[in-house]
Amino acid sequence: MTDIKMVVAIIRPDRLTDVKRALSETGAPSLTVTDVSGRGSQPAKKSQWRGEEYVVDLHQKVKVETVVADTPAEDVVEAIAEAAQTGEKGDGKIFVLPVEDAYQVRTGKTGPDAV
């Protein structure tokens, strides 16, 4: 049986177009994008609103998820990393998770055929 992997990337929102293009070029069949916020090594920013100063330590990010079976997960990770990298703190992280099984609702296909 072919390994099914889920690649999850947390990236800067302005890098999403480049990441989508890179995923398309690697042959990753589909993706899910979610707006998220989080905190990591990127420094907090101080802002003012109505004369009050506050600290913004949760930064807006985008979570990109793709499940692959025929395309090697390493190729997907490399494509995302190259497209998302700016060289500054806060570029994001990429995680690779095993997927036990997949089920396509419309056709009833399972396993790698469902991906």
C-alpha cells in the first residue's frame, strides 16, 4: 500500500499565492487553506488604539493542508519551503503527518485512490 501523508504548513498570508503555484507544479492534487493566528519566534508588535497602547503577539497566518499519496511528501515540503521563505522570523513551519486511511465521499474510493 502506498503511504498517504498530510503536509500541514503555517505560512505568512502574503506567500500563499507562491505556495499555491509551487504545489500545483509538484502535482499536489488539492489543498485546504484556513486563516489562523499564532505566536512563535516572530517578535510582538506594539500598537495604539484610542490612546491606549497594546501588544499584538498573535500574528495572522495561513494554514495550508494537503494530502498526498502519489506525490512524495518530501517534494511537497521542499516546494512549500522554497515558496514561503523570506529569510525573516515568522516564515512558518511545515509538518508531515501519516494518514491512516482516506475515503472519498462522492465515489466511495478509499486509500490512495481517494486522494
